[in-house]
Amino acid sequence: MIKNISKLAYISVCAILLSACGGSSKDKPADATATQNQETTSEPAKEENAPANTNFTASPDSAILGKSKEALVKVKDVNSVELQDAEGKSTGAELTVKLLITNKSTLDAKKYFSVSASEARLELDNGTSVPGNKDSGSTEPDAEASTEAVWKFQVPAAANPKKLNFFLDGTRVSVGLDKK
């Protein structure tokens, strides 16, 4: 009986050792244990009714305006949303420009100005110019201060933005626009 119990204990210990060693990667071929940790990035699926967006870069991204060079206009972000009618036909695009406008005059000089969206012009690749509309924000910063503003431009169908022209105090500065 003791002999049978010792055989049973020996078999149990061997079974435990085999099962513990069975999970070891030494005994398995290299191909079976190799795991691939590659991250796959997929573009999110375009929603069925979502409009197409296009981002632009401004070159240069800032412009100095005014006869005394008191206005600094920095283009922070430019993107457009394609507009369509109910049948899916393109009716143009709406270009949104986010600006940071800085008054570079000193507190002693107290020079004030306003960079007007309606005076700004968006030049298109077909040779036409489109005026802008102020959407939000302020374009009248105090001396030594900055303000943010958002302007919108309506781009007709089959036309692309080429450059943005700013006007102030008899000066004009152009900023080129390129698709990202």
C-alpha cells in the first residue's frame, strides 16, 4: 500500500512539473511564441452626411500692417468646409480664418486701429476676390495687447483660395494659402 501511495505521489508531482514547464517558451518554436505588437492606425470612417474639410497653411503666418507698423496679424488656423445642396451638388465652401491681432504701439503712444474683415480680401485661383465677414472676436486691440478673431469667407464652387490680403491705414499685406 505504501508503495502504491508513493507511486501515486510521484506521478502527481511529475504531472504538476510537466504542466508547469509546458507553458515555457523554450519548448515551443520561435514562430509560435512571437507576438506582433504593431499598432494599426486607420482613418475614421467618414460619416455619411459629414461635409468635407480642408486645412490650409498660411505662408508667412503673420503680417505687419500700418504706416507705423503697429499691427501684427498672425494667422493661427485656416480651414474650409465644403457646402452642398440637398442633391449633393457642390455649392462652394466656407473658409474660416482664426487670427491673433496684436497692437504693437506703446501705452504712451496709444495708437488704436481696427483690422476690418469686410476690407480684407480672399484671392481665389480664378482671379476673383471675396470679402470677409467677422464671425466672432475683436479686431481692435488696446496698446500692447492682443485679441483673437474669427473671419469667414464664402468661396464659390470650383474655386480655391490662393492668398489672403489684409488692409490697414493705406498698407496692404498678402499671406499665401496652401492646402496641407
